[in-house]
Amino acid sequence: MVFLLAEVLRYSARPTNSFHFFSGVMFNRMAVISMKYRAEYFALRGFSALVRCLPRQAALTLGRRVGRLLPRVMRSRYRLAVENMRMALPELSPSEIEENVRKNFEHISICSVEMLRLDMLKPGENDIDRYFELSDLHHLEDAIALQKGVIVLTAHLGFWEVGQFVFPELGIPFDVVAKPLKNPLSDRFVENIRTSFGSGVLNSRKGARRILKSLQEQHVVGILLDQHISPPGSVVTEFFGRKAYTTSAITTLAMKYQIPIVPLFCLRQEDNRYKIWAEEMLLLSNAGENALVENTQKLTDIIEVAIRKDVTQWFWMHRRWRVKPDKQRDENT
């Protein structure tokens, strides 16, 4: 969620293209990178302080206005989002795509503000009823009752960071799998917000062992399955009619240990409340030589259906489709 803000800060903190000499000595490249990270971090802290001192609605309005400016600042990301949506939703006209992408940048910016204010939610004081509409959570309860841990299947859709508050508030032990930010200062700051209610963050680069350990401890583990993962740790799936690499690690884990998977998503509503819903529990069969690919495709299809409920709230600025045309036919064999 904070990726968008980090991108803005990275653009503003870029060093010049050439190194300068002072007293005949070139500045050390690592020192420049360190200064850049510090600049990003202090800008993040400053913006965070601003949105945290404002009332919630004023902070979200500011987030929307920042989002309207971002296409001018992040032009390459804007072009990528337009191209991704154009290819994924060919039924939309160019003007509809432009409008949707504009709303998408506003939405991601609003939710970045929400993320920076996440730890301001108040446990036990009805904030969960004030800001969230929960439905069909009995599917999650059914999966928890199996006592095998639960994988929550979700995506970069709506306010996807919300689980760090909602699950602990419901008394459910929760961990989320996340990729660290490149800037270690910003990453530590964001992780402190994410874990402020007692949930954990599992580094996606550390492999499946930590995920399995968390599941064996009867935790619910949130996994976002909608981003590109390069092979060999992925299989080719079809996503919005185009081939894309999708991680196979989670499918393998669920099949091998018969861990229940519960799709769960969150969408922002017009009044800036959030609708969270769970879907029917899945127990993936490991029968058949194509089970891994078929099950990963099944999970990808579930995510696509959820995104289509409001295409302006998915992370279109990500390079999701990277399967080269010459590899699309036989990649999974």
C-alpha cells in the first residue's frame, strides 16, 4: 500500500545522472544511496505526521487530491496502468480506461493515507463497526475449526492492509506475507504500523518454512496471490485473458498439507467505509498430474472475479503480465 508513496518519494529524491567531484574525490555511491533512503524516509515521516494530525475525512480528501496529481509525477506508472487495463478490459473505450485509471490512482493514494493511519484505529471501541461491513465470515470460522491453520487468499484490491486490524480485533491470530520495501528505514516504519495490533509480518523472501510454521501454530496467514513471480517458483496462469506467472508455492503448500484456503477481499465504499467478505472454503485436491497448475488457475480466477467487482481498486500499475509470447504455449510442461 505504501509502495505508491515510496515511488513518489523515490522520484523526488533521485540523484543526478552524473557524479560530481569535490576536491578531486568522487562521492561514494553507497553514500548517495544512503542519503536517498534517508530523504525518502524523512519525507514519509513528514507526510505521515501530516495525515495523522488531520481528521480522517480531511486526511482522505488530501489523499484523493494527491492521487489526482500522481499521473503527472509517475508518468511511466500511469502509462503502464493504462496499457494493462486496455489489454485486460478490451470492452472499455479509451475514455473509460482513462477515467478508471484516474480513479485508480486516487484510490491507491487514499488507501496509502489509510495505511499511515492504520494504528490510529481503536481496538474495543467499535471502530470495526464504524468503518467496516463484514459478511460471510462463517466461511473463515469453518476453516479455523479444522485446526490446520488457514490461508486467506486475497489480492492488492481495495484496502488490503486491513487484516492487520480486523483479525486481531476479532480475536484471530493473524500473519501476513509481505515483500520488504527496498528502503530499510521506511520498511521498519511501515512494519511497526502493520504489527501494532499484534499481527505478524512474514518476509516473502524467506520461503515457505515460516508460512508453514505459522499455520502449524493455528494462525490465519494472509497471502496476496496477484503479483508476478518469476519461474521456477511459478506456473503460467491466465489472468484477464492473458498469460501471467503466478507463484505455485502456496498451492503446493495447501495441496500437500490439506490446509484450507478462504478467499477474502475488501473494497472501499463511497462513504469511505470498507466492505469485507469471505467466500467458501477450498480444500485443494492433489490428484492428477496437472493438479498444481489447475489449482493455481482456480485461485487466480477467484481473484479476477473479485477485481471485476470494482476495477478501479486493483493495483494496475504493477508489471503483472511478463510471459513472453514464445513461452506461452509449453511453459507449464
